[in-house]
Amino acid sequence: MRSGGLVAFPTETVYGLGADAFNPHALARIFEAKGRPRFDPLIIHISAIEDLEKTADLSLLSDEARKKLFLLAEKFWPGPLSIILPKNERIPGIATAGLPTAAIRLPDHEAARKLISLSGTAAAAPSANPFGGISPTRAEHVRDGLGEKVDMILDGGPARIGLESTVLDITGGFLKILRPGGTPKEEIENLVGTVHSVDENELCPSSPGQLKSHYAPKTPLSVFTREDISGKLYEEACAFIFFDGATRDEWLQAHGSGSPVIKVLSETGQVLEASSRLFEILHELDSLGVSKIFAQLAPPKGLGQAINDRLTRASS
């Protein structure tokens, strides 16, 4: 990283493709390796709260926003929350797609923090996969997706959460979630009050993961509510992803004929287990060569909102 290299590293969310956040040439390599459009900003990872002012200009925040920032950081860092802040002038414009703000987070993974600390810098790191595809939750996913485009892959085992961080903008007159993720909206609101959702009609993304089509497998994917997938008939060479075992059993009892590939995110309907398995299951189904994927949406609360966001974008 010090010499401009790309390092894929584990976090609690997904594997990131990291480069020195202050090196524009290294940052350009991220966009080239991923095939990522330059208008899609990166997230800046730090190794300690004390490093925040190396990447953000907190003097540009209002007193109220600064107060909320420190409440959020104390409660949710390290963790899966990226906070939009005015960027430090040292951060090159390529990292933020020319925007005056940057998404910054402190990951909850010892290997990630140690890598960033030893490098003596901050790490700009989108997910370590080809742009628009399924995010990697294992080192093998990075290897298979990016191969020799990465200088080094650090294998930290499977990601604990398996979905990207929540991105929260605190720079405006009100708090706004730009991307739902590993920190549920309800928990943020319990700490700092009302949080608004992003306007899906924004023409230019101010955060990663805002494009309509994203996180998509090669296999066509359709999403269904619990009621709708329970009535979905078998189709040749299809695969089903059920949120829980009860819905799968209900479907099998009604439509037990045929031989679909069936996957369950969580047998007992535990949303954290479901989130950690989502991308891994999508990778697996892509490798099986099924013709279609029918996926059940999660209950729309907590991490379920992030699961549904990823499934909906994957189906677009």
C-alpha cells in the first residue's frame, strides 16, 4: 500500500480492495481493476478515531452535526457505519468523484485496522469485486473475481456480517441514509433522532451502492414477498432462495414436484445469519449454472432493509 499497491483485505462487512487514500495513482488502479466508473465515490477506512481529522475537515461541520458525529462514532465505531463528512483537502478528488465530502468508516476487523495502521495511511476501499457484481465475503471470491489485478489478498475467513456498511450523511440540514447496510436505521434513530432515506432519483451518486443495478449475479434474479414466493411454481433449472426454513417447507408442501436448487438464508429466520449468507449463496448459485434465481425478500426491518436493498438492486 505504501508503494501504490492494491491489497484486498477482510472486514466485518465484505472484503475491500484497498489503496493509499492519499495516492491518486493508486486510487486510479482501484477503478481500473474493478472496471468502476469514476463518478462512483469510494469509502475511506481509518484504523482509529484519532485518524479522523487526517481524512475529514470537521471545522466545516455545524456544532449540531459535530455533536452527532461524536455520538455516532462512540456508539458504532468500530463497526459497519460509514459517515459522510467534509473531506480533508489531502484526499484527492478521484476518491470522492469530485465531491467535497467523503464517506469515512472505522472497520470492526483487527486485520483491516492493523493493515491500515502499519501502512501509515488511510485506505480507500470499495468492495473487492468487478463493478456491479456480487460483493466478496471470502478471499476466494476476490481471487476468482479479480485475480492478478490485485497485488495481495489477505485471507481473514468469511465476513461476519456479509453486507456493506450503512452510509449516513450528516452534512445537510437533516440526517440521511444513502445506503442501508450493517447498522440498522432503527439503532441510529434511537441515538440521534429521525433519519431520512435517500432520494432514489438522484442523478449522481454521493455514496457507493446507490446505482439502481448493483450487487448482481450473472444469473437473472427476481425478488418476491413471502406470500408471492409461496405460490411461485417450479421452472426448469431454477433456484429458490428462501429467507427461512418455514417458508421453504411451505413451498415444498405445495409445490414438491420438479428438482429446483433450494437455498435458505437462515433456517430459524435470524436476520444476521441471513445477511452473512446472502452474497455467499449468490456466488454459489452463479457457479452452478442455474437459469433463474427466485429470491424471497426479508422482513423489512433492521438488517432486513439492507438485505432487501441488495436483492432489489441485484434484480434490476
